[in-house]
Amino acid sequence: MSWTRWPLTIAGRWLVPLLMIVFALAVMSLRYQHQMRQIDQDVSAQESQRLRERLSIEQTRMDEQAGLGNSLLLHRLVGGLALHQGLNQAYLVGPDERVLTSLSRLDIGQPLNAVLSRVGGSSSPLQALAVAPSPSAIVVERLAQQPVFIGLVPLQGKLRLLVQVDMSYPLAARRASEQAELVREGLVLLAAVVILTVLLHLLWFRRAKSLALALTAMGAGNLSVRTGLIGRDELAHIGEAADRMAEQLQAGQDRIRRMSDIINRSPLVVIEWRNAEGWPVRYVSDSVSQWGYQPADLLNGPLQYIDLIHPDDVQQMNDEVTRYFAQGPDEYRQEYRIRKADGGWAWIEDRTSLTRDERGEVDTISGILLDTTVQKEAQLAQREQAEQLRMFYELPFLGMAISSPLDKRWLQVNDRLCEILGYPREELLDMSWAQMTPPGDLERNVALFDELLAGHRSGYQMAKRFVRKDGSMVHTELDVRAVRDRNGRIRQLFATIQDVTERTQAEAALQDYKEMLEQAEALVQLGSWAGDVESQQLTISAQLVRNIGLDPAGRMPSDAEYLARIHPDDRAMVAEDMQCIRNGGEAGDLVFRTDPAHGPMRWLRRTVRRISRETEGRGPRYIGTLLDITEAVAAEARLKRLNQELEERVAERTAQLSQANMELEAFSYTVSHDLKAPLRGIDGYSQLLVEEYGDRLDDEGRRFVERIRKGVQQMSDLIADLLAYSRIERRDMVHEPVALLPLVEQVVDSYHADIEKHGTEVRLAMEPFTLPLDREGMAVVLRNLIGNALKFSRDSASPRIEIGARHETGRRILWVRDNGVGFDLKYHDRIFGIFQRLHRAEEFPGTGVGLALVAKAVQRMGGRVWAESQPGAGATFYLEFLE
């Protein structure tokens, strides 16, 4: 028996159910495969779009932080990518192909290839994308046969962001949902087959077949067919019922057809949903085509109604539906957006009715959808326009007002105008603009206003002044426009008032500055110029034109006219320099002469400064001056002659000075030896006179001898101080690093006997440091200052000396302070002169050379000395040296 004929051996009541089961299983299998492929495509598209949008947002944020160099926020942004569902790898890669930041701290600082090899081996999904050239836009790709997306985001500074997203979870969720739906549909189908099989076994197959054929014809829409069954059994009753039903359905079908035609011709979309996940559609009218869909797309196609709703409206819609389902009412309205087939969005008004079962649960949902996109967009545009108008009217830098054409009163003003005029809004609305306009400006304003009222102009602009509330004057730019009604009559005037007081003052100041600059240039004969290589524009001042012997009242001279005024020997040099500047090259300062053929020859110095604008992608600019240095050149020539004469005089004076120095050295030798010898004789003989003949002298004689000895000693000290002063004056100062603290301690120790004798307290308030000084000269200075401090503080109740130092910027200041007799500061300059004394020798012995010696030594070492004192309050002597 042929395998194609074996089904004929099976009874029809068994074969039909069997074939139905096989057919149902085949359809379910094909539908399952189709749905799985569709789910994979939908999830892939959805996840790709979601990843691309997320990467676009992160690109903007990371570019901003990369431009600011904020590595910490870049690390946080990359770490925040872990919140993206399925994103398991993210790497921020620098120009050197090293990972700057990642979801794992172990990857930071590692080469990208090493990290990818460690994570996924040589077949890592990111490996191929990492080695590809950096794109100019975001790249999102799905790996073939894998639920994995990889993305590449180019960033500023040659940075790249690599990510990998696993979409297994959303794919599995969608598949599980669809599988559950298919299982439910399969169970329903199998139940129907079982019921049919039972009926076939219970009833007569021929009559059932006849009935089935009739019903099939009716179900196909042929309601004129009748079953023709007679009898009193169930099949007959069913046949009769089917015939009556066919008659009723035929009548109802006619009514429904007429209603459907009416609905399909209207802009309303009639729709019915089942109360299930995704709002599956049971019925939708043909008028859904206005959004680019066919009814089959929503009834049997892959689209679900929930997928058409705008993402921003889904949550609000679900919340409202949940409330209506739980609390009612069963008729309500909603407004939301749905996606059209072309990708656009349509606003709809949804008038929904709920049908509940006997338990009060919602069974079906029917709705009438009305497209309100035009009205909604008009409403939003009107609202946006109103908001923009409000924002424009309240601009903080522009005064605005509406005034009456009848009495010139303000009808409405903004805050900026109140600020400009200095009036509160309430006061300003009680006034007219004519009251605030000063004479002169008022007449011009009224004339323009009258022309506007007469219809000669639609508006006017003018510069005018207003008198502020405080009496001051404000300069403004006024722009007035007329607002007319349908009949052309002026209803009101709209004005904008801009405060230009500062600009007016600045322009006046600029004009004054320009005039002063021109006068200054003329005074010093200094011309100025500026040139732009990109625009080849050159501007020169009037004085520059005068300097080359032209009239500044004429036009600006050309290059040829300028060069014609240059000395023939200097013309080629100036022309070459001008061409270098026009080509954007480097240029230095020039000195050249004018052509004597056009008047007295003048010497000119041209200076220039090049301003580079490479960062702006533009050519450089030049600014410079042209100075008449004729007198300076003549003065320089005279100076050269004078210098030559001076050098000859200096040579002559040097020879004379050398001779004088030799004579001074000889004089010093004479003072040191010839003058001291008689003093030593007088001192010796007076000593012998006291020792050998003292008992023969009376008291007055001994006093005479004592005065002779004191005079000799004073004369000897004076000669010694003069020699010391002469040596300080003549000797070469050898500057070397000198440790000040040991030197001070050494000088203080040399006065140990005097310190012990008078019980003087000596305090050192200085830290170790060195200065470039002449050690011997500094020792002389310290001996004189410390010796003076000991001498003038010896009569104090508690003699005290302080020696200290402090550091200031680039210099050191030392001081020697005592609590002695002090002096009046009006004698400050006198005490540093030679042989100058403020006290009698009987009170405080000395020659008056010590402080002069200090001043000379400090001056020779490049320092400064001064004193501070009050009579009876001690004195402080300061020394200042550069470090």
C-alpha cells in the first residue's frame, strides 16, 4: 500500500482530529521559531539603541571632564557604567593604549591588549575592535551568533571608551514570556481538539460533516448557507440554531458593515484590548492607517500596543489605568503619545470604557482614539511662545515699555526700565515719557512721535536722554513701534530703551584719549601703525605720515609713495622688511633715513611687535612705532665727542689721582711716624717728670702734668683714628662670605673687661648666617658700635646691650641697641660726620671719628646705616646689607 494512501484507511472521525493536532503542532512550532527570531531582533535593536543612547550621554560627560583634566570624575563615570544592565566590561584607554580606568582596579595602568587577553584570551570580543582605527563617532556592534554587544566611544585627547554588554538576561526574559504565551495557546488548541474529538465520537459523522460544512461556510462569511438538518436530535437543534444565528448574524453583519464603514471614514480609531500584559488588541478599525499601520499589524502582527506608547508616557498611563481598574470610573479619558509607523509621534485623546465580569474584574477594554497632534502642538507652541515673550520682555539688559498714543503715559514697563530710569514701577506708570525728557531731546522726540501718529512712518529710532528720579541724566537708544488694530488705528506704542550711558561716556573718553594720543605723538614725534596679514589692512597715525614728510590731511600713502620718501641707500632694506611683514615673517627694529631730496634728512627708528594667532588658525598681526630720532642721533654724535674728551680728561685726572694717592700714603706715613715720635717723647718725659720730680711739684703743677699727659693721649688716639679712617677710605674691600654670629661673639669677647667692669648685660638675638662682606671692615664697624653702646650705657642703673638681626626680602638688617643716654634725632645726620660729637669729652671720651668710620666702611661694603633714639631712652644703630 502506498504511503500516500494510508490516511484513507483511517476513519474520518479519527483522522480529522489527528490531522488537526498535527497541524496545530506544526503551526505552533513555526510560530515559535518565528517568535524566537523576532524576539532576538527586537531585543537586539532595543538593547543596541539603549546602549548607544547611554554611550552618547557618557561621551558628552566624559569629554567635559577630559577637557578639564579631572581624572577622578572620569573614574567615577566609568564606574557608573556598571549600573547599565548587562554591562560587564568597560575600559577607558589613553593615547598610549594603556587602561586609564576600568570596572576592575587591577586593569588600571595595564596595556589594553594584556587586559583583554587576560579577560577573554586571544578571542576576546573587544580584541578586534580595540586594534581597529579610532572612529569619529560611537560604534555599537553585536557579535555574530552571540548575545553580546561591544561599543567604542571616541573621546577628547585621543581617549577611547571600550564596553561589552551581555543581553542574555533581557533575551531570556522575553523568550520566557513568549513561551508561556505559546504554551497557553497550545493548551487552548489541544482542549478544542479534544472536545471536537469527543463530539465526533458521540454524534453521527455525516450529519456532523454536513453541519460542519454549513458552519464553515457561515464562518467564512456566507451567511446565506443553511444546515438543512431535520429531526429532533442535538444536531438538528444545532442546525436550526445555526440557521437562526445565520439569519441574525446576517442582519447584524449588515448593520456592523454600515457602522464599520462610518467608523473607517471618520478620524476616530475604535479599538478593543484584552486585559493582559502588553495590552493585546482584539479589534481595531481601519482608520488606524492614519498612523501608518494596518489592523493586521496590531491584531496578528508582532506589534503590541504598549510598544507604541511613548516611553515618557508609559509610567503615567500605567499608573492611571491601575487606579481606574481598582477604583473606577469605568469610563475615563487619557492623553498620551504613540509612535507612528514613520517613527514620528502622535498625540491622542483616549476615551476608554471598561467591561467587567461577574466578579468585578476587568475583562475587556474598548477605546475611541482621537488624534489631537495638531491641537496639542498648537497649544504647546502657544505656551512656548508666551513663555518666550515673557522671558524676552523681562530681559535684564533691555528696558521695555508700552505707552499710550493719546497722552504719552506709560501703560506697562519691565523691571529693567525701572532700573534705568530710577523710579519704582508704581510711580513710573503715573508719569508720561514727555515729563522725563529734557529740552532739546523732547522736541526731536515729539516731532518723530507726531509723524508716527500721522502715518508717515511705522516706527522710529533715536538717541535721547532721560532725567532720572535723582536728577541725573541717562543716555539711551530708543526704538518705538506702533501696534495697530484691524482698522489700522494705533492702539498702543511698544518701545525698547537701552541704557548706553557707559558706552557714550566711553566713546567720549575714547575720543579724548585719541586726541591726547595724537597730541602726545606730535609732541614726541612718535608715529604708530598696525597691520593685519590675513586681511592685508594697514592703519597708520597722522604723526607717522608727518615723520616721512607727507601731509596727514591727505589719503594714506601707498607702499611706493612711502618708499619714495626713504633714503636711496636705505630703501632696499625697508622694502625687504615691508615684504617680510606682509608675508607674516619675523621682523626686527630698523633705523633708516628720509630722502634729502624731499627736505631736510631725518633719522627714523621703526619698532615692531609680531602678535601670533596660530591657535586661532589666523595670520599674525603687527603693531609698531616710527620715531623721529634726528635730534637723538645728533646728540649721540655730540655725546661721542664729549665721551672722547671725557676719556682724555679721565686719563689726565687718573694720573693726577695716582699722584695724590702716593702723596696721601706719604702723608699717612709721616703722620704715623713723624708726628707720633714727638708725642711719644712728650708722653715719656712727662711720665719721668711725675715719677722723678713729682714730690717737688705742688698740686697745681701735678695737675698741669696730668693735663699734658691726657692731651698727648687724646692726640695719639686722634692720629690713630685718622689713620684708620684713611685706611678704610683707601684699602680694597674684599667681599667674601662672612659668618656674622662668630664675628659678633669675637668682638663682644674683646670687650669682656669693660662688660665685667660695668656689669653690662649683653644679649645676642640672631641666628647663624653669612653675608658677602669685607671681614676686616665689618669687624671695625662692630667694634665701634659695640664700644659706643658700652660707653654710653655705663651710667644706666642696669646697663643692657642687644645685638640682633632679621631677614627681609633680599636683605639682612642688623642692629646694636643700648639703654644709654641716647640723643635727639635732629642730630641724626651730624653724628655720622667726622669729628662730630654730641657730648663733652669730659663726660664721654672719644675723638668723634668712630661713627664716621662706621658710615664709611658700611658705604664701601654696599650697605646702609642709620640710627633711632630718644634722649635718655637709649639708641639703636641699624646696618642693612643685601644678601
